[in-house]
Amino acid sequence: MRNIAAFLPLFLLLGSGLCQAQSKSSAQQAFSLAEEAHKATPANYRSPLDALRRLKPDPSDQLGENMFYQAMMTYQSFAGNYDSALYYADMRYQRHLAGMTLKEPNTAFLSGMSIRVAKDVLLREIREHQVVMMNEAHHLPSHRAFVLNLLDDLQKQGFHHLAMETLSADQLSPMLERGYPLYESGFYQREPLFGELMRQALKKGFKLVAYESETPCPPSQGKDRSFCNRFRDSIQAVNLARWVQNNPDEKLFVYAGYSHIYESTKDEWIHMAQFFQQMTGIDPLTIDQTLMNEHQEPRLEDPRYAALTAARSIQVPVVLQQQGSSWSHSDEVDITVFHPRYSKRSSIIPRYQDKSNRPGFYLLHNQRRPILLSRQPGQTPFPSELIPANTHMILAYYKGEEGNRIPADVVELKKDQPETILFLYPAAYEIVYLNEQGERILFRDMVIR
């Protein structure tokens, strides 16, 4: 292990910083406005969406437009609106679509490749590694569902510590004592599947590790736009390296966002995994989930993803292997995971997929049960609850959890939507119904057996 303290002053001085702050448009403050609304009423998952829906980004304000779409895709995912999250994620690139044509998938890419279940391959690959880093796209709960499915086997492989980008260090100890996250425990854990990932990890005995940088990027007069990215990644790496230095015999699974886990760079943004390797001499196993996913706009899909999903109707995350070696899309990571087309069809609950518009990954590999909620009484093979009139959002909370709770599941209803589905583990719940103004109009106790 190298002297981490010697690296820190260097990383603090990297680059020349961002330009001086300028006044921001309302759209450029989309995250702040949504967060302000949600913070005022943490139990109302409609409030940040309502705040964002009131914004009208100026097409000439490209930065504001981009921030608006990023905020919308994030808070849509928090509210369980998977397809809407996909839509707003793609809208970030609408300016680049002019002139783009949709090409036929080139399935020749798959020549000599074998398609393997990602879980099986990854569990073999991680055996010889002390540190494993996996990323996620923050608007795709399917990535969290995949990690949830790995937890039991990670423990069997000796991984008992889970580092998460979203964790707030000052909230970690209270959460460990409670055994579940709250609104103030971080940011992305407010999305129900991320909250469930943390809740289940704690229940299974994992020790959670906070490593996010909480040091503000120092102001500067320079024009280096990568500085604050490098600054943040360097502090993240310092925090992880210190943890490894203090726990030299322990294995660590790091769950980060996007390119933080990249082991090389094509520009001046040096990533967390690169800094970590420089500090510790440890080469982590890096696993990417962010590239090979479906888009609502087919022209934005990676051609290799289109080729695979055209050739095979995959039902679970997979990886490609060639001559026994796992394939990755670049030298930035070791392994690339391909996710199914969750929004197109669900082999798990096809009867209700079209009406509820909820992908099957929310079932968490059949560990959760589908609970049909309908505006009209009727016959159903699933447990059913009648939705009160004027309901626009339904949230399911675990009984016994207190404070600014994270729902186990949440759905937002359209006015003409006749029914929807909640996905819940066997447990006792409080089901809360909100009207269009975000006011509680009813709550019911429910026990899922």
C-alpha cells in the first residue's frame, strides 16, 4: 500500500478549475428547484416532478435544457416511471439526432462470441479480486435490481463491505443503527430499488461504506472544465484507498455511477478508479452496466447492443465471451454487461405489462409479489386493492420504519389509467394514496405473505 497522504496535495492542485460562477436560468437550476420542493415534503414523490413540469426550458439555453432533462429523468425514476425516465434521458441528445439514420443491426459482431448469464460469469471473475467496481446509470433502477440479485453470492465470495456513491458520511452511523435508509441518507437511495438495495444489504449483514467527496470544488480562474470532475474523483479515490489501507484483509464491492470506475481516459478527466489504482497499486475488476441498454430512440442505442438483442431475445443481463475471456466495449473497463429490453415486454407478468406499464425487473427475480391495484373491482389471480377516486400516486412503506421513509415501491397514475401494480416482498406495509396536489387521501395496512 502506498502513502495515500502524499497523493492528496497533488490531487487537490490538479488542473486550473472552473470559470467564475455566472447567473443561472431556472432550467439550469432544475435539480435545485426539484430538490427544494422534495425537501419540503419528503413523503410527496410528486412534488419534485410538479416543480419540474412547471419549468419551460428555452431552446436557446442548451445547458438549461440539458439540466432540465437530467433532472426529469432522475426524478421520473424516483417515481417509478421507467419509460418516462428513458424518454427524458434520450431527450438530452435530441439536437444530435438530425441527420442520423437507423442502421440495420450488424449481427456479424457476434461471430465467435458466446452469450453467458452475467451473474454466473461475474461471480467466477470476482473470486481473485480484492476490490470490484461496478457502475450504474442513475436513471435505470434495473441496474440496482441486478446488484440486489448478486448480494447473497457476493457474501459467499467474501465480500462483506459495500461502498456506495450516494451515501452521506454524516448519515451513515444513524442508518446502520436503524437498519434502513431515509430521505436524508444521501440522494439516489430515494429511488425505491436503491433504497431496497441498501435495506437488503444491511439486513444481510453488509457493512456500508461512504466514500463520496464532500469537499467543495475550489474556485479558480482557469478554463479547465475537467478540473472539478478530477477533483471529485480524486477525493473519492482517497477515501476508498484509506479504507483499504485500514482494512487490508477485507474485500470491497464499490457501486458507483457512470465513468467513475473507468481505468483509462480519453481526455483530461482522470477517473476515480485510475486514481485508486495509482494510490494503492490494486487493479480493481471493473464492470460496466451503463452502455448496453435500451433506448426509446433506437438511433441512440449502441449498434452492438442492437445486434445482440436482434439476434437473441435475452431475458436476463448477459455478457459476451470470446475464447473464454469476457468482452468489454473498451479498455476503460474489464467487463461489459448487456441488459434486456425491459420496456418492450415482460415474460414474467405479460397479462398486466401493457396496462401497468411496469417492467418485470421490479419483481426482483420473483422475490417480490405483484399486487394489482385497480380503479374497478374485478377478478384477478393476484391480490387486489381498489384504488380510491382522485388517486394520482401510490406509495408502499414498510411498517415499523419511521422518519422520512423511502418507499418500498411507488407508482404514479395517469387520469385514465385503470390499474397498476405494486411489487412487494412478503412483509407488512402501509399503502399511502396521494391526490393530484400530493395530499394524502387514504392509507391502508397490507400484509403480503
